Amino acid sequence: MTQRDDTPREEADFGYQRVPAEDKARRVSEVFSSVAARYDLMNDLMSGGLHRLWKRQALRLINARPGQQVLDLAAGTGDLSAGLARAVGDEGRVVVSDINADMLEQGRNRLLNDGLVGNLDYVIADAEQLPFAPRRFDRISIGFGLRNVTRIPRALAAMREALRPGGRLVILEFSQLYLAPLQPVYDLYSFRLLPLMGRLVASDADSYRYLAESIRRHPDQETLQGMMEEAGFEDCGYINLSGGIVALHTGHVY
């Protein structure tokens, strides 16, 4: 007789759905493969161009220096990677990484078109299982990608392991609005207008509905800071941008 395995299956959030943990990465990959070609256009439309200001602030906090080794996780179409490549200069190196090949290809093409070629490497990588030697990087950034990770504590631990002493992690991510009177308007925008824009511009309402839901499921500012501290980061803190719609978290390795 075959013994039945009653071990509970690990589950993860996929927006408002609960799915087997091993399925989340595949589903997220399908979302980003669907929207890759219109990703930059949708970012401008969704944020009214604010995402560019958020990323500039992230680059200031990352504070990459000439000659440093930097890992840009969930690099997407390369907004942060471009700024990092210019900051580290010819003597430094930026690893442009994403779990999705279509997004990474979009980023590679865009960076090539911008003339950034000499100090960039491209790697398909899962943030939970980074394929790099310990203490390889001086800086790690992840912009608008952490909420798509299946196991955030595991990813934070992997980033902590990959940073050298004196290194810094900067996380740019949608967070929790703290201006309560604006919450109904933000909800209307997130759950009605955002999927509508996705349908009209990217022919994909479902992916942008997932985006709104994934933001609501992501840990709030204080919770994420606590998770970073549990992973071993020191001097952790965060800055709210645009009323908490977005937050920048920082952590250090000593």
C-alpha cells in the first residue's frame, strides 16, 4: 500500500490568490512576459512620470562609487542599471539581473541603445538563490521587484550573503499609503483605472490587476524593516515617497 503524504503544501500570495509556492515564480514570469514590450510606457502612464523621480532618489541612496561592484536585481528595463553603470564608471561593474528573460532582453536592448556596454553583465537569476560568490558586491538594489518574490525572507538572506562588509542594500517598492483620506481614491485608481489602462495600452487587464493586488499584499514599511533586520542587516530604515505609495528601504552590512 502506498503511504499518503499528508505534509501541507507551502503556499504563497499571487495577488489575492493563494497558490502553491512552487507555482508563483512561473505565474509572475508570465505576467512580465506579457507586459515587457509596453512596460516603460505603462510605468509613465501609471505614475504620471513619478517613477523617474522615485528612481533618482533610489540612486542617491544607493550612492554607488567609481570602481564598485553592484547588483541590480529585478532590473527590468534598466532604469536603475543605467544610473548605476554611470556611477561606477569604467573600473566598476554592474550585474543587471532579472528572473524573466523577456524583461532582461528589453533592458539589455535599451542599455545598448543608450551606449552603456563596457561595464555591464546580464544574468538571469532568482533573488532567493543568487548565483554569486559570497561578499561579491558593494551595493545591491532591487526596484519594484521584492513583492514578486515567493519567499521574501529567503531573498533578503541571499542579498545579505552577497554583500561585502560596508555594503548597502536599497529596496524601492510600492508600500502602504499613510494618508488615510486618500485611500478611497487610491483604491479606485488601483482596482478600476489601472486594469483599464492595462487593457487599453498593453492588452492585458489581468496583469495590472495582479499589480494592484500584489501591492496590497506586500509587507508594510515597518514589517519590511523588521524582516531586513531579521535577515542580518544593520542600521535599517526607510523613507516614504508620495505619501507612502512608494518606500525606499535601506540596510547595511558591517
